[in-house]
Amino acid sequence: MPNTPERPRRVTVDRDGPLLVEGPVEVVCEDGTIVTSRRFKVAICTCRRSRAYPWCDTSHRRRVKGDTP
């Protein structure tokens, strides 16, 4: 279902995984570059291990509990 003023964009937080955001989205990176995804749902990396950062590539799955990010 598309985002409308009556239905805001949904962000799902997973403690051990990425942020899941209903797309399309634009992400402003810390260096000021803007990256865009037109997908229905986008996984945004929160562990900074992704080779496709800011998009999640599931690198967090290889993380051992207790590791520091």
C-alpha cells in the first residue's frame, strides 16, 4: 500500500538486524551523498558491516553476540 498523508511511512526496528523501511526511500549519508531505493521495502544497515552500505547485505548475521560494532 502506498504511503499517503493518511498512512505514514512504516519503519520496523529489529534489535539484531537492519531497519526495515517501506519504500521508496532516499537516504542521506554522513558525507552528504544521497542514495535512492525504489523497492517496496528497504533494509537499512545499522551494524556498518554491509559491503553495500547503507543497504543491508545481511552481514550482521555473521556477528557474534558480544562483538562491538
